[in-house]
Amino acid sequence: MMSWDVKVDEHTCIGSGMCAALMPEVFSLDGAVAHPVTPSVEADETVLDVADSCPAMAITVTDGGREIGPRP
Amino acid sequence: MTATDPTAWEGSLGRWGDYDRDDPFGLFEGLRRAGPVHDVTLADGHRAFLVIGYAAAREALNHPDLSKDMLSALARDGAVVDEGLPGPAFARHMLSVDPPDHTRLRRLAAGAFRRARLEALEPRIRQLVAELLDDLAIGGVANAPVDLVAGFARPLPFAVIGELLGIGRSDQDRLSGWFATLFAPHTCPEPPAEAVAASDAIVGYLGDLVDSRWDAPTEDLVGDLITACRSAMLTRQELLSTLFQLIVAGHDTTTSLIGNGLVLLLEHPDQRDTLLAEPDRVPAAVEEMLRVDAPVPHATFRYALRDTTIAGQEIPAGVQVLVNLAAAGRDPGRNENPDAFDVRRTGAAHIAFGHGVHHCLGAPLARLELQEALRALATELPGLHLDGDIVWKTQMLVRGPRSMPIGW
């Protein structure tokens, strides 16, 4: 099964909670900044939506090292 | 009675919204200190639980038992909320539905707010700012004050949303007038005839706009949404609701953001000097303005789907929950010396754009508009100053100057 890697830049994240609310199975917001619950996720367009929607552009999604989210 | 006395607010809480718009922050802070949740009555008579303070507000904005689904709320026979204009047919946009509809509708509009599209829009915003400032200078009579709201803070966001939607200047002026009439505060329970007429005019305009572009969708957000509608990714009702909501969310909020930011800057000449000397601080100054004076002091409609608990307080099913966004930025538990406006502050914590899935889609665009406004005003009008009294808006959902006389 195809899987993508997800990262949250803790220095850029503003803790808006968008990612954790949209995909609690992938992201969590416990303190001031969000973290991926798991570094690798099943390919799912919603992950790209989340990366696009992040108001701080703090989320990066890569597929085998190639950056695919946020989309331009 | 002192601000720390929890009973001090009973009078104010009889009708929430019945408070001083010039400076509501003393009331907000006293209320926050008294507790995170308060049982209040809204201006239209509906009961609501007001949630106040940084942590409590974030908890509420992400709470799974709170819904924004306006149609399901209206189905409870007016017990939760009254129908507003233009009516339930225009309440199928991302801000009045829950996931998964919210996720779908937000996705369809989100493309227009992505980095590359906004970067492409940036020079145009800079040009619009320059044109408005030129018009201000030309239109201003020597030594007489000019209104910075009417001449700048109001037309800029409308021009930008016009760019996104492909709506020209003369139509922007008509729409702007109709929206101003539609949302003008009124005292009687029923909306006045002119508000109904304005609502009808907006509904008619948006319907004609979609019809005229249906067969040949334009390369803008309206075209994107029409293409999606033709592929059955959203209904016509959702398309029209979304256009209505994008215009509402895109103009008066940003007008107030720019207005509040400029008031802060002109009332703090030392901070303005700092920005002039250190223009790199403009983005941080925008965050500080959002923190100190949130243009949308209360989040939009939410209600409890079932009996639930927020910040330790029980909330009954079927009651509205009104989340205060403005007090969160001034919560001393989150920001040191919170009432001080300081453009050198780093890590200003605020929820002026909300929190969770409904975090403002247009936030990057609103930030961009205020950043460009600050850069231009600070550098091109170094003598800019307040020249008369500021009059504040009286609406509850948006706080900002209604008029702001300036000279330079």
C-alpha cells in the first residue's frame, strides 16, 4: 500500500488546531504546537487538504522523498 | 463592585452585546477572571453560553458536541436561533455546516487561498493600496480631515474579494452598499424593509452572476466553483451560499482588521516609529494587532448538539455557545503584559482567526492586506495622524472603527 511521510515544523506551527481537528488519526495538538501521531500515513487526499489548509504552512507531505504537499 | 467580583457582571449579562463598543476589554477581562463559562441572553432573546479565556475558547472551538449546522438548528422551531436574511437557502456554506460537508465545501474554495495564488495576487494588492492612497490624497480638501475607513479600510478588502471573484469596480460598489444595508444594526425583532430589499438584491445579483458564467466559467474562484457545480461536487444552493459567505467573510472583517490596526498604530507613535525603522517587523505587528484587537470578537454561530461539558461547566442540548475570541489574546495566562501593544513582541498568542476546522480560510489573505496597508501608510504618509474622534461600529460580531478622521 502506498504511504506518505508527514512532518510538522514545530517552529512554524501556530497551533491553530486545523490539522488535529480535520484528521485526529494523523495529527495531535497537545501543547502549543501540533505533531504527527505517526510519521507515515496511508495515501489520502485529505492529508494534502490539511497541508494546504494549514494557516502557517507548517505541514509537509512527501512521497518517497518527493514533496507533494502543500500543493502550489 | 470590583472587576474580580463574579456578581459584578450580572447586569451586563442580561443582554449580551449591550456593552461599550469603544473599549469592551475591561468587561471581557473581568468576566474571564470570574469564570470561563457564563449563561447569557442574546440581543434576539435566545439563550447562549458565553465561553471566554484562551484555553476555554480553544476547547469550545474544537468541541465535538458543538455544531455549526444552521439548518439542523433551525429545524428545532426557533428554539435555538432565528432565521437571518437571506434565509436558510443561503446557509449551506462551510461556516454553517459540519464535516463531512464542511470538508468538501472548504476544499472547493481553498485553491484560491493557496500560497502560489496569493503570491500572484500580492502585486495587485500593492497596486490597489497605492491607488486608494492616491485617491485619498486627491480627494482630501486641504487641512480638512479625511475618513480612513470610507477612503481606504472599506474599499480595499472589497476590491480584493472582487479580484478573487472577477467582480468589477461598479458592481463592487453596488454589492458593498447592499451588504452595508443588510447588516446595519436594527432594534425591532423583524428586519426592516430596506434590509429585505438589500438581501433580495444580493440574492438576485449572485444568481445572475452564476447564470451568466455557467456556460463559460471564468478563471477565478466563481469559475472554479461553477466547474465543480457542473461536475456535481456541490449543489447550486451550496454554490450560491458559498459566494455569499465568501463576500461577507472577506470584506467587513478585513475592513475592521485594517481599521483596528491603523487605530493602534496612530495611537502609539512610538510603535509606529519602530515599524518605520524596522519594516521587517510588519508581519509580527499584524499578529500583535490581531492579538490586541480582534476584528471578530466573537466566533460565529455554534450550538450544543447534546448535553455536554465545556471548561468544566455543563451545557444543555439545544443552546447556543458563543465563543469570545478577543479576550483570548489578552489572557494573561497566555501573553505577558497582555494589554500592552508591542510590535516587538514575539510569539503573540491569539485565536483571532478561530481554532480547529473552521480556522479562517482567508487568514493569509487578510494578513497580506494589512501588511501591504501598513507598509504603504508607514512609508508614504509619514505625517499621518488622527484628526477627530473615532466612531466605533455597534454590531456585535465585528468590532472596528466605523469612521476614523485623519490628516497628514
